[in-house]
Amino acid sequence: MTFEGLSAKLQEVTRKLRGKARITESDLKEMLREVKLALLEADVNYAIVKEFINTIQEKALGQDVLKSLTPGQQVIKIVKDELVELLGGTESKINFTPNPPTVIMLVGLQGSGKTTTAGKLANLLRKQGKKPLLVACDVYRPAAIKQLQVVGGQLNIPVYANETSKDVVKIARQAIDVAISKLNDVVILDTAGRLHIDEDLMNELKNVKANVKPHEILLVVDSMTGQDAVNVAKAFNEALGIDGIVLTKLDGDTRGGAALSVKKITGRPIKFVATGEKLSDIEVFHPERMASRILGMGDVLSIIEKAEEAINLEDAEKLEKQLKKKKDLDLDDYLTQLKQIKKMGSFSSLLKMIPGMSALKDVKIDDKGFERIEAMISSMTKEERKNPKLLNGNRRVRIAKGSGTTVQEINKFMKSFEMTQKMMRQMKDSKNMKKMMKGINPNDLKGMLK
């Protein structure tokens, strides 16, 4: 996962600082050396690392910090603040025109994920109340138009394509006319890419920019290409003048240097990040939240937003009323809650947003385990779901065969479910809530999540 190595190293540095009653210049020097190495290993541009370290050193050596009662926390705050600044400072939004449609042109190299990003962005903007139109402007790559049509079909978002024309400017203008007639307030142009930056590519994009005058030009960059991603961003910005960046494949096995370098090098903000393969896996980029995640401070706001987006309020209230009437949580209720959590994204990604949970290094989350649990419950009869005590040995053998699992897996799940039932009973008694919260031990969580 992106930032995993960097995050682990920086969290180790901050952990050491928290325990110090006093911080000397020697302590700071050692801490900054570790931070510097962590950033360089994460493939962050050397000049940026040097400036970052110098800024922290200058601020951390101030008398207010060294003489403070909590110097370790002060230094951690400085590191976080500078990391936020490095990532862009504040969230950067799309500039929607007051006279729709807003035209967004996606540019980038072939293979960066432009077409999929076009669909993801359209899906995200629709959730925000917009009515997007996708436009196939890649007239060179084989099956590029078909790919966009498939993506649009999966999302039920309209796609405009003119398969008889090679004139990209003409296609874009026709699409804008269609958008006006169909009341689409956002037009997303999926333009052609190349395997490398060349003059023909840039001239075509400049031509579209000059004639169509898009309100936003977003560069789609594959974050897994490391420093090459920064070089691509710099070249596109100098030649075309981009308004923002979309980083794709941020869930991949990458060191994250692109995200930490691209804003500083280009002067253009990261506006969105694609965090997975699903067409819902895109989010607005929040520098402060990302910095908190990297430093292991969690990202509760993003969890709340994901919950608000994924969980239907009426369904949640209905389930709450049902649970209050029942003595125990049954397996139908459990399955309903499981499906709601799945809508929020992978459990492993959600866990990293919980403050302090990133410190549990030994916890291994298998998101496919949720699918196995869903298969187990779906293989049960209605009576068995309502009354799990009916699940004797023979029934468990039948369920294992029906769900493609083993009896051992079913036994393990049912033991976990019984623990959940017990917790739900305690939660009904509000007097026990504080006792429960005080009794939660991170080491216990390790055992439950393995």
C-alpha cells in the first residue's frame, strides 16, 4: 500500500519523541536524519526533502519548543504541519462555471488510467448532485471508445462518441451542444494519451484547449511510476498549463514519492486520488487528512463521510429499532450490517483511518473473509439465521458444502458472532458503555482481527 513504508518509519520517529520530557539539539538532529532517510526511501525529490528538513529544523530549534512542557508533541505538530503544506496545504476543489456545462478535460500518458478515472470522476460528481456527460475524445487507441462506453454503461452515465470523425475539437464541441440540450451540467473529455510525451500529443491537446476552452484541465498520473510521475506532471504543466492532478493507483505497492513531490514541483494541487479498482474508489484529496494517515493519527472525518455516503439513514434507523425490540442480534441483522460496511470500502483501508490502529503492525485483514461470511449466512435457512442455536454438527456440514467453506471456518465465525451478540447485549445497557470502552485492549483486537 502507498506510504506504508514511509508511514511506519515516521510513526516510529514520532513515537520516540512522545516519550521525551526534554529534547536536545542532538535529539532533533537524530530525528531529522531518520525523517530525511524515510522520505528519500519513499522516492521524494531530494531538493524537496532538503527544504522540508531545513524548515522543520528551523522551527523546532525555536526556544518556545525546547522550553515547552511537551516538546515532543510540539515537534510532532511541526512535522505534521509541514507535511500538510508539502501535500498542498488545503483541499482544492473543481471550479464549476456559473453557466453550465463545466467542461473538464482529462489528459495524461497512455496507461495512466484516464478512461477509468473519467468514469470514477463522473460517478463522484453525480453523487454531489451533478449530471455528467462522458465524451470519447481518444480517436487513436483501439477500443478506447468502447472502453468508455462500457464504463458509462456500468455507471448508467451517458457517453457521447462520434466514431466516424477523427477531429477531436469537432467531437468536443458536438458533445457540449448535446450536453446543453440534455441539461448535462458537467462534460468530461477523455482525451488520447501516448506511451511518452511527444510533440503531436501536446499540439492536439493545445488545439482542444484553444478551441474548446475547458474550465478544468486535470492531469491523470500513475502514482506507481514514482519520480517519473513528477517529471510527467512538470512536462504537461509547462506545455499545457494544467489546473490540477488526479493520482491513480494510490492503493498499489508504491512508495508515495509522487504524492509528496508533485505539488511542490508543479505548483498545481492534487485534486483527486483513485484508491482502488472499483468505479467508486475515488476521493477528493485532503492534504491534512492524508498527513494524519501517514503519521498514524487516523482520519475519522473520511470514515464519517464514507458512512454517510454508503449507509441509508432510513435503513439504519429501521435496523436500530429492530435491534431494540430483539433480545439478541440475529444473523440476518449481522448480514445487513456487513453489507453496509462493505459499501464503505475495504476493511483494511478503513482500519488505517482509525487513530492508533496503524500501530497494530501484526494485524492482517483479509477482505475476502467478508465474502466467505456472506456465503456462509446465505447458505443457511431462514430459521437458522433467526435462531443460530439450531446450528448443530450436521447443519454446519451442509452449510460448509453450500458456501464453499469448511466446518472449521464456520465454527470460528460462529464463535466470533457469539462475541458480537454479547457485546450488543452490553451496549443496550448504557450504564455498561463506559465500562466496555475502558475495557477495550488493542492486544485483544489483534486476536479478533487475525
